[in-house]
Amino acid sequence: MAPTALAPETPMFNTKRDGQVLEDLSDAIDTVNVLKAEMKQEKGLYEESEFDKNKDKTQFRQYEDACDRVKNFYKEQHTKQTVAYNLKARNDFHSKTRAEMTVWEAIEKLNTLIDESDPDTSLSQIEHLLQSAEAIRRDGKPRWMQLTGLIHDLGKLLYFFDAKGQWDVVGDTFPVGCAFDDRIIYGKESFKENPDYDNEIYRTEFGIYNPGCGLDNMMLSWGHDEYLYHVVKEQSTLPDEALAMVRYHSFYPWHSAGAYHEFMNEKDHEMLKAVKAFNPYDLYSKSDDVPSIEELKPYYLELIDEYFPNQVIKW
């Protein structure tokens, strides 16, 4: 591993958290989404993905094996993701820098901190990211989309900074500040212990928002998607489609179940196509061959330099 910009003993960078537990949970959540996602791709912005057409998607980890763990996780997430917490998380994000390192160093740091054990493939984090990126590359998608595949899970570094647990790092995302939609996993009933559930304003259909206000103007539950989105938005030249792939790839109620479309503006309809085009490369690339990190590193370092003008990123 290359040296990183922040030493493991630095208090802000908590290496004592159980990364394997986090990854096992994240994998179990992916299992649910593999089985429930509607993977029909829209023509237009991108053509359909080719790499997964002959894959038997039922052979990925079974929902029943992960159900109890996922259900317990979502009970905690749906109780604790409040408007108050999300406002605080965003304020904390802007109030300090957790680490300074290049994108590739961040990939290696994630690879070091999160256990390389995986119930499907025993792949490390860096190998999964490269699998996603390489599947996108083989399908001839744009260079910026290849880079998006490479970095899309880097927000999981949040777990080792100042996350409160697993519930504000992984899991399907959803808006806070308006009524919880029944198309969120386990339904709106799973939010009954959330303080916002019976709030006079937050429980209404539009809550603190307006119809057609645009998803850019809404708070999605804080986690690795939202965290990385804010990092990348401020420090890269990646296009809006890439930012949408980063921010919304766990927003299953929206991109797979059709919820919250009443808040969309014209831009969001285009971004939805981008997210749908990206989703298969995240879910189904783990069964691909193991990539050679050293062979691929020069290509992706070039991609990183192309879209991140400042090599050292503030995390």
C-alpha cells in the first residue's frame, strides 16, 4: 500500500471500527437491492449495459440470508435519520477537513481499513471499485463514467471519520423533511419511532419543500453517497451526470420504485437516466474476473488527474 496523508493513530481517523461488519452489512443491503431493483435501462443518454446481459442475477447472495441483519439495520436508520441530524451532519462536513490525500490514496486507505473478506467473492474494496470501472470501460462508456465507477464507494471512508454508526454510512437513502414514502424499504411504518414521523410539518406530503423544487434542493439521508457527493461536487470537474450517479445510486425509492417524482425538475429527469444507466455496474460487477491493480493503476491515475485539478483532496 502507498503511504497515506493521515496516520492511523490520528484521533479523527478511527481505525478501530469494525470494517468487516460494515462491509458485511453493506453487502447484505446490496443483496436486497439486487433482488428488488427493476433494471430496465432507458435509451437516450446511454445505451443499455452489455456486461451483465448473460448473468444469472438470482445467483447473487440470497435475500433470506441477510434479511434479519438488514431489517435491524433499517430499523435503526429509519429511527435516527432526522432533519435535525441531517442539518448537523452537513454543518459538521463544512466545519472541518477530516483528511488530506489523493483519490488513489483514499482508495488504498479504504482498502486497508475495511476487511478484504467478502461473502461473494473475497475481493478487496479496490478490486470491487476496479471491477465496476472496468465493466463501464468495456461497454465503451465515457471516461468520466469510468472514473465514477472507480470512486463511487469512497464515501465509506466516512465510517472511520466521525460517523455515529453504520446507519449514517450505508443503506438505501431517502429525503428527510417530508412524509416518508411507503416505497422506502420496509415502508413508512418502519419510521414510527423517528421523531419526525408525527411532526406537524415533516409528516406532510411536501414538508419543507415545494412541488418541482428539484432534488438538488432536498436533503437526502446522510451517508456515504451524500458525503462523497459534497466532496466531489466541490473539488472535481466531473459532469452533473457523474454527480448524480454518486449521490443517488442508493436512492432506490426514487430510481427503482418511482417515488418522489413530484419533486423533480427538468434536470432531474435527465439525471434519472444517468443513475439507471450506472446502477447495474455497481450491483452486478462483483462476479467479474479479478482485475490487476498494478496493470490498471496508470490508466486510472490519468483519469483521476483529468477530473480532479487539485491532486490532494480535502476529505
